[in-house]
Amino acid sequence: MSKSLFNEFEDTSSKAWKQKIQFDLKGADYNDTLIWKNNEGIHVKPFYHADEFDNLPEVSLSNATEWKICQYINVVNGKDSNLTAIDAINRGAESIIFNIKKSAVALEDLFQNIDINSIPIHIKSDSIPKAFLNKFSFLSENNTKQNLTFIHTDIIGNLAKTGNWYNNIKDDFEEFRLTVKATNQLSIDTEIYQNAGSTITQQLAYGMAHANEYLNYLEDNLNGEAKTSLQITFNVSVGSNYFFEIAKLRALRSLWASLASEYNVNTDCNIIASPSKRNKTIYDYNVNMLRTTTECMSAIIGGANTICNLPYDAIYHNQNEFGDRISRNQLLVLKHESYFDRVNNPADGAYYIESLTHQLSEKALELFKNLEANGGFLKQLKEGTIQRKIKESSEKEQLDFDTENLVLLGTNKYPNPADKMKNDLEISPFLTIKKRKTLIEPIIRKRLSENLEINRLNKE
């Protein structure tokens, strides 16, 4: 055809669409009937149109064809965890997170027979990994692609989570400096904000303010080459608000690029995404697989580099082979059977997602600027302002759950009264408070269904 088929049709403006919708509503109010208002302060419209954008959004930098299936492994014994990792790799894992419980674990045992030139390895620890830095040369000598091995050190994240520094502020920042110098890596853990009940806007703003504290400190400790090659990783939890979570990760990349450019550091970042624990339940626990599947889909479409799925039974069972296999297979199905690795930047050009991305970015930037104008993230954390704001958001979300405005099927809606769980709890799925002296009030992570589940357990 010499003439495009679409040239035969006139363009329809968003104004014309709205007029048609209002006519079909037959007197019902457009805003009350079709506008969805949420806790982010964003009003979701029934449709989005190209003429609402002054300029069409630029192509994003994320590559959805390159995301990695990751296996999370709690490490107590290096040799045992090494065998678990090798088995996971043979069954489809493309990346490994070692969460090391004891710093005495030998990296030689942990990395035995693992090709660290092709399998990205992430090392997390409940303490500053000083012992690992002395052994980092082991990785350097055996890894021709140094950037495939990551040591995650987040002293501010530990302060927010526990209320204390590992040692003290001076020593912690010195250890942090040495870690960044040895690895040329920077890690920011934002999962605590999501799992504590903060809004998406807060998650983004606090994540940027959190990172800004490090960039301020490192400003005089990194030279030009180290800045431009610095590898930045954000650890993110993904909730069940499907399109908003896609937009959250896209906004995170955009905000980081803006912040990093001010410091002349690497504007690209690595995102490791995992499903949230906040909406997971012990009753009707198989529904957790549906929740984690859609959350992983959001992470992939949003542009996460690495997806580490949460086993359906992670909140009440010790880590086990069956739960790990099912969670890994969910990702294998998404990648190899649902073809979620075939298209780069799949959310680009979707007017709804582009609009959400822009609005979340703007709101997060405004909150970030407010934080910085009032002394920065650490100051606000020490004064308890961050904790108070998160509590307010958490309580509002909890009220939505308690009144069934926020539904978790099988728990606060359509529960199965025959479902019994009292004898199936290997670990406690509930928040426990250990009385101890802290410098600041810690940010508390809590699941929405905890109170309801405790009442049900007491009646079994």
C-alpha cells in the first residue's frame, strides 16, 4: 500500500475522549466514578493520551533482555553453601547472593568450582565484612571481570534497621571507606523502607537521601577515574501495586542519574529486586506464589538487573530445597516460557506508566529536597522524623487492610476456616521486639496480616 491505513482516520484528542466518556456516564460524576485516588497522592485516570505530554519521554536505559535469575543462600558453613550454590546454578540460577552469618567463612570454600567470570556473586553480611577485604585479592586474581563480584556494605542501612552503628560512626565510616576503596562498589539497601510500610514516594526519596549521605562522604575520597567507574547497587523490595512498582524502578534509575551527575559519578546503577514480605501470609500460603510472580514481573518490566524471588514459605519455614526450587522455577517460567527476556525497555511509550514514572519522580524529588533542606537523611533519622513519617504511612496502609480496602485473598477476604498452621511454623513469622539500648529508634518491618494471623492461631 502506498498510503498508510492509519492516515484514513482522524486523530482523536484526549478532550474528545473525555467528552464521550462523560456522555456515556449519563450524569454520573467523572472524577468520583473513574478517578482512582491512592496513598501516593497520585490520581489515576481512566485513560492516558499522547497529547498530555509536552515532550514524549526519552528511551530508558534498562535492558530487560539481560536480567539475571538469582538464588539467595544463607551461609553458615562455606562448603555446604557452596554445594547449594552449584546445585542452584545447574538448575538455572544465573547469579548468587551469599548472606554470610559468620565472618569466619572462607571465601575459598564458598567459591569452589564456581565460575566467577560468568556468574555474578553478591556477598552480604550482618557485620562489616572486614575479613573479606583481606581476601578480596583472592577474587581479583581469579576474576577477570571484577565487576561480577559484589560486596554489599551499607552502614546507614544497618543503623536504620537496628538503631545502632556496627561499632561507632567514626569506625563504621572508616570501614566503609576502605570497602569502597578496595571494591569500587557502593550498595544502598532500600528494602527496609518498603517492608516497614512507607509509600513509594518515600522509598524513592529516602533511597536517594540515603545514597546522598555516602556521596557527600566520598566526595573527597574518590578520584576522577574511581568516580566514573564506581558500581552502585540498589537493593529494592517490590510490592503488589503492579504498574506503580514498574514505575518505581524506572523512577529510581532516573533519580539516581540526576543525583549522580551532580557528583560526577557513574550515572548507571544496578538494581537487585526481591518481592516484599509485607503482604505475604502464613494462611493460604500458596497465594504467596501468585503475589511473588506478579511482583517479579513488575521488577523485570521496571528494569531490574537481578531478580531474587522470595520462596512462598520464607516467612515461616527455614530455608529449604523445595521452597528455593519453586521460587527459582517461577523465574525460569517467566524468562523461558513467558519470554520476559525478549524485549528491552518494554514499558517505554506506555503513557500510563510514563505518567506514573514522571509523577513519582517529581514527588520523590520534592521530598528529597525537603530532607536535604532540613539537614539530610542522617540528621532526620537521628531526630526520628523518618521513622515517624514511615509509621504514619504504615498505619494508614494497615487501616486499609483491617477495613478490607486492601485485600489479601485467603487472609482478610475469603479465608479458609479449615486451614491450620500452628504445627507448621518452623520459625516465627511475627515481629519480635528485643529490648536493648539503641542510639536511634529503628525502622520496624512488619507484615500487614500479623495481628489477624495471631488471632487465628490462638483459636486453633
